[in-house]
Amino acid sequence: MSSRAFLLVERNFTVYRRAWLIIASGFFEPVFYLLSIGVGLGALLGEVADDGRTMEYTSFVAPGLLAASAMNGVMTDVTSNIFWRLRYSKVYEAMLATPIGVADVALGEILVALMRGVLYAAGFLVVMLAMGLVHSWWAVLALPAATLIAFAFAAVGLAATTFMRHSEDARLVQLALLPLFLFSTTFYPLSEYAPELQILVEVTPLYHGIELLRALTTGTVGAGLLGHVAYLAAMSAIALPVATRRLDRRLRI
């Protein structure tokens, strides 16, 4: 990465120092879900069977919420915040008058969002450890896996933002994220869905992130995990160039 991209990172952190409480508050949402649904509902459901493995419901839900933490942590930064800078504050036009280029802007913004997503994921992973919801040493790879999830969604989110024309379009992104959060095996095993819906769920990105983290935190690791990694890596590789080209086009309008 160009060192110029880190100048944008430094600029954003200077701004965010005044909004640290708002940023920190995003960490608590998945924790509240874990306590209310995972622990509360888990006491009623007991164990759940998923792909031939049986585990406590709380242990099943926690990795899904970990993946959601990584996803949600980056999406606000790369959608609403970047759209505001593109459409209203005109920050990027000033940056491009310096040696900073469009690729530096794209990578810098993704890096800032990635740091936020990883921060949320790391905090949630600590909560899982404290609650005894990590059952394998493979979990040492959970944070790198969450980083991959965050990067993939950051790249896609930035690309989507370049297509936005009005602030109301950000609501469409949230509308897309909600079913991903609810139905990507976050709360229910894939086997509970109808066969047609199973196919639909299996092509969604959060599903691959959740299954990757669930396997690592429960120790059910197999060759199939490489497919989840490949999906998320391909998602990043496709979305990042699109985001850079679209951002360049938007800034030239």
C-alpha cells in the first residue's frame, strides 16, 4: 500500500478522536444480541444440531455475531460516511489537489473501515473467550478470518457507495444487510431452511464468513473452509478495482 494512503488514515483518526464514544457504541450491539438471544433463548433451546455436530445454542450463535460485528463495523464507514464526503463536504477534491491519488483514497478509506471492523471483532472475541464460547485452539485464526470478512465487505460497501446519488440510498444498503444478518445461519442452522432457500443462503457472503468462524471457534475444521476463504478473497479482489474505478469517475464529475 502506498504510504500516501496512511495520510488519509491519519486524517480520519484525527477527526474520529472527537467521536470515539459513537464508534465504541457499535461494539455493544452484537454483545446485547448474544446476551438476549444467545444466552436467553439458548437456556430454552439447549443444544442445536448443525451439519452433524451438536453444540450449545450460545456457542452456535456467537460466531455468527462475531462475523456480523466485522461486517457492521466497516459498513457505516464505507457507506454513509464516505457518501457524505463525496457529495457534501468535498474532502476528496482537496486531497486530490495533493500527491494523494484516487487509489490512495480508496485504500485509505478501506483501511480505516477495516480497523473499525477488526476492533469490533476483537472485542467480541474477547467476550466469547470470557463466556467460555471458544472451544478450539483453531480460534487463534478467528481474528484473521474476521479481518478477511471485514475487508471483503469494506470493498463491496465502497463500490456500492460510488453508485449512490442521494443520502436515502444508504438505507438500501442497510435493507440489504438486515436479511444477511438474520438469515445467513446466524441464528438457525442451514438444515432448517427449505432446499431452495439453502441454495440462496449459500451464495451470500456473510454465510461464508459465519461458517468459517464457526468452524474455527468450535474446532470442526476441514478442507471445506478453503472454499469460504476463496469466496471472500474473490469478493475482495473483484470489488476493490470496481470501487477504485467508480470512485475515480465520481470525483471527475
